[in-house]
Amino acid sequence: MSNILEKKNNNQRDIRFDILKTIGLFCIIFAHIGPENNVFFHLRRFDVPLMVIVSGTLYVYSSGNKQISFWSYVQKRLPRLIAPVWVFFIFYFIATYIIFYFLSKPYPFSLEKILETFLLLKGIGYVWIIRVFILVALFANFALYVYRLCKSEVKFLIFLSLTYLGYEFLLILTQRFSFLTRTIFLNVIINDYLFYILPYGCLFGLGMVIPKLKNKSILLISGLFLSLFLLQAVYFYHKLGHFISNENFKYPAKFYYVSYGVFMSMLAYFIVDKLSVRYNLLERDNLLIRLIVFISSSSLWIYLWHILFVYYWQNLVAEYLHALTSNFTVSFLVVAFGAIAITYLQKQAVLQIITKTKVGQKNSDLLSILFLK
């Protein structure tokens, strides 16, 4: 059995997007443990938009010129997203019950919170991002169909812009006519699903056109959204008398949050593209590159394990080693590389089971979906 990080043929991979996914993942982990008074805590608020944009690019790469039916894609993609997440949640809640029982501590999660977590609503927190990617997966096939129908990146970008404007109009409409979301069912459908699939679907669509855009166009889009972001920042400062964080415009995503996300994501792509050319990263194969590829291709499980590390680090370890847990650098290293390490061990163990046991060989597809994606 070969090691996951052993030399692989990466000629078919675009390392630029592995780097961007790794940056996005680290920024998200930082958000969950970083001090809010840290400058980088504010700068990193392009993390989720970046991950969604990169997903759009990777989807176009994987689809090529193939005709992909909606149902075949959904049947293949959704289990790979939902099944590992639910497996992790089952482990997480049972493990927490056992640990808190032996520590003689009350169980911290109510039945309602557990149910919300499995439905990817509020729950234990951190799970809304997974809901975003599931919704984007539902949107992907339609976006690809429209993209091919437009036959032009400019026309498709216009379509995305109009779609996003329609979304902002719907936001205003529901705020003015609150009866539209008065019932719990409509509130969930509109605020937790529709108002997430539209803005992030547009970001996903933006990612689809990136491979066809020239550097001048990338910089133009980045500069345009920077200007729009700064105009909003000045407007809110003039209106309220102080700077207002775009974090307040995140749930659901509004243009103040989205514009910054697009600006930074396109800038990050431009910088990574330049560095990849300068240092010939597309042809390099070393331990660092393989580690980045591993993190990128294992981002779901790394994200899931980081939830466990964050919770126990902040709620149990902090009781006994407060000086250690209050140190951001230590906290980041423990959470980020702890999640990476346990994901690596998990994949190695499952690969061993698949290759060396009859049960593993018989259920290789299921084990791959649950633990290797």
C-alpha cells in the first residue's frame, strides 16, 4: 500500500486551485479560533467565497465537454457530501457523551441542537458552510447549462450579475414584507436555503469562467469589486459614524460581504497564478506540493475534524491549560495540523482495510465515499 503523500503524477491537477483551497481552509479555521482584534481576522473574510469560487472552477475542469445530467450528478455528488458529514456527527455526539460522562459533566447538547446540526442549520455551529456546498452542488448543473448556452464569458457574467441583483431585490422585499417569512417553514426555505443558493451559486458561476479569463480581466474584476466594497464602507461610515464590519452582512451573504469576497478571491487567484508561473509550480513535485494536494483533496474531512478540535480545545483543555489555549499560534497549530494529521491517519487506516481485508474490498466504494473523499 503506497503512502498517501508519496510521489504521484499531478500532471492532470492544477496546483493553483489546490493552493487556493488550502488558503481558504486555513482562513476558515483561523476564523474559528483567531482573536477578533487581529488584523488578519478581518482580512481573511474572503474564505468561504474563495472556496465556492474554486469549486466552480474545479467543476468546469471535471465536466470538460461532457453532458452531465442533473440527477446523475446529484446522485453521485450529494452522498459524497452528506454521508461523511452525518457519520462524523454520529461519532462526535456519541464521543462527547462518553467523554462528558466520565468527566462527570452535563451533556452539552440538547436534542434540538443535535437535530439542527444534522439538518445543517444552526446546531453546534460551523455546519452552515456544508449546507452552502450542498446547495451549490444542486445549482452546479444548471449553471453549467447556462454557461454553455451563453457561449461567452461576458454574457454569462452578465447573467450572474442580473441573478445576483434579483437576489438583493428579494432580500429587500422580504425585509419590507415580513409576512413572507412569518411561518417557520417559509422562513427556513427562504432564509436558510434560497438566500444561500442564489449568492453562492453566483460565486460558483464566477469560478466557472476563471480558466477562460485573462490576467487583465481578473485584475479588472478584482478592482471593480474593491471599488464597490470601498464605496459601501464609506457609505456605512458616513451613515453610522464608524466603520462597520462586513461580517454583519454574512448571514445571508449581502453585497458588502460578497464584494469583498470577490475582490480578495480574484486577487488571490492572480497572485497564486503569477507565483505558479514564476516558480514553475505546475511541474514541481515535492513534499510541500503533495501536502497541499492532500489538504485540498481532503478538505471536507479536515474541516469536520477541526470542529472537534476547536470544541475540545476551547471547552475542555482551556479549563486546565488556559495559558496555552489563549495563545493563538499554539491554538491554530493544534487545531489545523491536528485535523490534518487525524485525517491522514484515517485515510491510511481505511486504505489498509480496503486493500488487505475481504470486507474492505467488498465495501470499497462505500468506505471510499464515507472516509476518503
